[in-house]
Amino acid sequence: MSLTALFKQKTVFSLEVFPPKKTSPTEAILPTLEQLQEIHPDFISVTLGAGGTDHCDGTVAIADLIQNQLHIPAVAHVPGLYQTKQQVLELLDRLASINVNDVLALRGDHIPGKEPVGDFNHADELVAFIKQQRPNFSIASACYPNCHTEAVDFVDDIGHLKHKVDAGVDHLITQLFFDNQAFYDFKEKTEIAGINVPIEAGIMPCTNRNQIARITQISGVPLPKKFRAIMDRYQDNKAAMRDAGIAFAVDQIIDLVSQGVDGIHLYTMNHAKIAKTIWQETHSVLEAAQ
Ligand code: FAD
């Protein structure tokens, strides 16, 4: 079933993983993927380039494992900033050859000191290119409930988002957020702008202090008072911080699902155990929402 059809049928539950470091073999991720398989995600997406490398072999190899060995639909991330049109076409053809026809089209993050190629300066250009060159691909894209850090303001960001969706986006996945109200306000803005594609809420379980500091620095996402209180109290106690981070994510998911969200996209950070715990605590809620 296509992802577009899936969103019409149910509250989608998807996961995100990243390729292991270049020094590790791709298969190093297999035990993690096998554990994630047990929680029956609707799809698993694989990042490309997040964290500074623009090498696509790991992403393709992992998408292949997910799609053809574990028989779970795979979505490959395709950032455009450091790829030529020809390279994007080659990547899409490699994906098609392993039966992966779903991509998450992104601009990508700037790598300090590295000049962008110039073929795709924003994600809308990449979306339009894929739509035109490979119309059989389904295209997801990113959006930002707390506004993208480079946008002048929300009006500017939503205007660009509308343009991107109109270029051919089938569904959106949000940047992580910790305040559900920010998501609901954002959803209202998208509806007013006439953005009608399904929007999955990106949830990242933040279970240790260093991770939280890094994530909030990279994404610019604000930490609500409620989460800061948890950090202040438990950040030096690993087990308590882990439990509190999981509980916070579970709480967010239950609230979102009960408010009729189109889907939940869990940023697993390749921590299968944490993803499994969250699924155990929320799957009955997700199923009851169908
Ligand atoms: P865009 O849609 O291009 O938006 C970026 C900024 O430019 C926004 O401020 C927007 O308002 C503005 N803008 C958009 N279009 C225009 C236009 N035509 N003219 C002027 N301004 C415009 N990065 C990776 O490198 N690899 C990954 O695998 C990856 N996975 C991600 C997965 C998700 C779910 C999310 C939310 C992000 C991911 N990222 C990844 C990070 C992403 O690349 C960054 O957030 C990046 O800064 C923006 O990407 P975008 O596709 O949203 O860009």
C-alpha cells in the first residue's frame, strides 16, 4: 500500500534511524533494525548527511535492509544542498532498483566551510525536480512547529512551506518539538494557508543531558518549563533522566493521538530499546485511534 493511502486509513507510526559511522559496517545496524521490526512500524526512514557526511552508500544499504530483508517500507532521506541534479537522479535510480520509491526531500544543513553545489538551494526546488523527473516516487518533506531557525518569521516560513507542498509533497514530517501546543498552533497556521497534506509529528525521546544540549543547539527548538524542570531535577541521574525522558515522550504521543494527529514519527537515535518501551506504552492508544 502506498504511504499516501496509508495515511487515509490510520494514524501512521514511523521510525527514523541513521547510518552507522563510516568506520562501522552497514550490517552493524541489523540487530537494532530487527528489534525495531518487533514494534511493527508503518515505515522506517533513513537519514543522509545529517551530522556532516554527504555519502549516500550507507543510506541506500540500510534502506535495502529495511525494505527487502525486514519487509518494512523504507523511506530514504535525500538532502539537495550538496548534490548535483545528476547525483540526485543516480541516487533515485539506485533506490528504485531496490524497490524504494519513497523519499524525504530536504534542503539539508549547511556544512561549515563547504560550498553548496547550487543545483538545489531550497527543498522546494528538489521536490519539483523529483516530481518532474521521477513522478512515481512519493515525496515527504520537513516542517517546523517552532518555525525554522533561518526564517524571517512564521509568515515567511509557512509561505515557503506552502510553496514546497504545492511543488509536489505528499506528506510532511515535523522537526522535533517538546510543546504540543506549538504543534497545534502550527497545524492551525498550515490549515489557514491551505496546506492539506498529512502532517506527522516528530517526537524525540530525550533521555540524557548531553543529547538534549546537542539537539536543542542544532535544532533551535525551545525547551518548555515542564521539561526544564525534569532536566534540572534528574540530569545527573542517568536512570531517572532516561525514565523521565521516555515518560515525557509517551505523554506527548498520547495527547497528540487523542487530538487526531495524522501520524507519529519517532526519532529513535538508533536506540531500539527506548523506541520499544515507548511503543509498548502507546500502541494500544495508536490502535484505538484507527
Ligand atoms: P527548506 O524547506 O529549504 O527550508 C529552509 C529554510 O529556507 C526555511 O527557513 C524556509 O522558510 C526557507 N525557504 C524555503 N524555501 C525557500 C525559498 N524558495 N526561498 C527562500 N527561502 C526559502 N538534514 C540532513 O542533512 N539529512 C537528513 O537526513 C535530514 N533529515 C531530516 C528529517 C526531518 C524530519 C527534519 C525535520 C529535518 C531533517 N534534516 C536533515 C535537517 C534539514 O535538512 C534542516 O532542518 C534544514 O535546515 C532545512 O531543511 P528543509 O528541507 O526544511 O529546507
